Amino acid sequence: MTYYKSGSFNAICDVCGFKFKSNEIQKRWDGLMVCSKDFEHDHPQKYLRVHERSQGLPWSRPRPEDVFVVVCTAAGATAFADIATADCARADITFPSYNDLTSST
């Protein structure tokens, strides 16, 4: 490769390290000066741009608070401890009897 060519000079390929004339070397996408065997084009999808679309909801509102409904049953309205339901128990209600409520039949 050491010969005279008007307007050209000797250059080394940055990838393979062989000597070429400067007109046989070209700049690759990553800035390296390479020979024709080591030359590769930049990937075209590297320059794709995606148009962003709004991901937000058109409207929203907060979740409502939970509503608890207290149901007073006959057993919950009795005056017996561990059986009565809070806010339902009444001291004057003793029917059904304690034995009826605790028996498992």
C-alpha cells in the first residue's frame, strides 16, 4: 500500500489496523475512520421519534368513603356480653335467652 497517489495519503483503519489510502477510508457513524470492509451504516431506527400522546384521564373523582350499615339482629340487640352488637344492645332485652344464643344445634 505504500505508493504515490496524487492528493491522497496513507491512513490506518481504526478497526482492523491495516494501511489504506485516504480516499479508501470513510468515517463511520461512531466517528471511527474505517475501510470499506469495516464500514457499517447507523441503524435507522435509532432516529425514530414517537409522538407522545396524553396518557391522562379526561376526568376523575376521589373514591367515596366507605359507608357501614349497622344491622341490628335479635341476638345483637340483647344485653348479653360478647353477643350484643355495639349501638344495638339494649339492657331491657333478654329474649332470646343466653342458652338459646350459645347452643350450637
